[in-house]
Amino acid sequence: MRSLVNVVLVWLVGLLVPASSWAQTFKFPASFAVRAIATNGVTIHVRTGGSGPAVVLLHGYGETGDMWAPLAADLARDHTVIVPDLRGLGLSSKPKGGFDKKTQAGDVSGVLAALKVERVDVVAHDIGNMVAFQFAAQYPEQVRQMVLIDAPVPGVGPWEEILKNPLLWHFRFGGPDMERLVAGRERIYLDRFWNEFSASPDRFSEAARRHYARLYALPGAMHSGFAQFAAFDQDAIDNQAFLAKGKLTMPVLALGGEKSFGTTMAKIMQFAAADVRGGVVPDSGHWIMEENPTATIAMVRAFLDAKV
């Protein structure tokens, strides 16, 4: 059982250590290996390092697995850390299809099989949450516990109401004409997300913006990004089919940025999981690893390390 003292300490760490004090370098420890794993019809770019109980870190849109570098370095002290780029994003291959999250959960399963890893903790953010949910739904025997951070899951809880939020117009934005509109203007398009979904846009550094803009300008990357959102209707169908049979049973920590989803994350996940613990990343919007990595790391580690 998590003590009140631990919760308070995690909160204070996030408040007392400025987010800007943690420079985002995207450099994983030198001991990490980088490999390309062919599975499920794609090639997934994966970083692995550390030793101990395995944990998979799944990124979201507007970023790649690089977002997790500080958390990966911390967890690698006593965990085997596995950090893939989702299909179509980062340095993973850019297929024409398969962007429904049920298929991408199969990508994660294939990566683990290639690495001979049988059970994992899962930490996810944004669209990574959606892949993580389907992974836990399809392969519950492989998931010890899960952390979902600051994004809803299609078809879960108040999903239809969430879709009506005008800030989320990009959920329905896509297709060939939209791809032509943003071609060569990837940075302009992505700046909108980094600025509007931040509590403090200046914490999403210029170096980070340039880094991700280059990756999203790779051939096929913007198409893949749009396809991630276009699959939401199918994702909702798949998730509701699972929930008709019951809820996830493994422990779930649902974290929201204080200036973003906040406590709503836990309320949403209570519709889909039987054992939900909530938390709020203080002084942060959506981009938790840029805006307050210190608090995020402390909260994730406190959950993963606690006796469940």
C-alpha cells in the first residue's frame, strides 16, 4: 500500500525542482543497444538497456521513443528498459497501414518475443496509451502493471464527449490534401501541438522542436501520424468489444498533467480497469517529460517499485 508520505514527497520533488533544470538531450546511456526488429510486417526501431524486471516505454504523437531518454536512464539502474518507436514514426518503418492500436499491440508483442521477454511493466503517453491498452487487453498475462499518462483511450468512458472538444480538431484531420498542405511545413504543424498543449511552451525546447520536426519530415512520417488518428474509430470498436467482456485487472496508474487532463485521467480509466490509482504531474501540461520530467520520473518509479 502506497503511503501518504511517499505521495507527498513525489509532489514536493516536482514542485521544488524546476523542469527547465533537466536538459532534454535524447541521449540514452552508452550501455543501451539500438536494433531494428522485424515483426508483424514492419521493422521497429528499439533501444534496450539495463537489467532486472522489464519495462516497455511507449511514446505518443509529436514525439518518438526519444522522449523517454531521462526516464530510461533512471529505470535502467534496476530494470531492463525497452523503448520502441511506434510503427510509422521515428526510425521505425513506414507501412501503408496497420495503424489501429490492436495491430500495433501486436508490434509490441513481437518486439518482446524477439527479445525473449515474457512479462513487462508498461509506461505510456498520448497515443502510446492506446497501444498500451490494447496490448494489455490482448496479452494480459504479459503485463504486470501499467502507467498511462495524459491522453484518453478511444471508446472508453466519455470518449464521445472528448471528441467534441474543439482543441482536438486534429483527430479528424488527414488525407492526401492535408498531407500536401503540411509537406515541408512539418515544424509549423507540430508547433501548434507543442504550444497549445503545454502549460509552459518554452519548456518544450527549440532543440527538441528541431529534433522531432526532422523526424516527422522523413518520407511517410506525416502520413503515418495522420493514420494514427484516422484509426480511432476502429480503435473505439476494438476497445468496446474488449470491455463488453470485462475490465483490465492489472494495477493501472493514470497520470494527468496538472494543466491538462489532471484528475480526469483516473476517472476515465476507472471505466476500463478494476484497479486504478490516480496522480497529477504538477506544474505541467500535456508534455510531461519536457515540462516536468523530475516529477514524472519520481511518480512512475514510485508506482513501479511499490509492492502491489
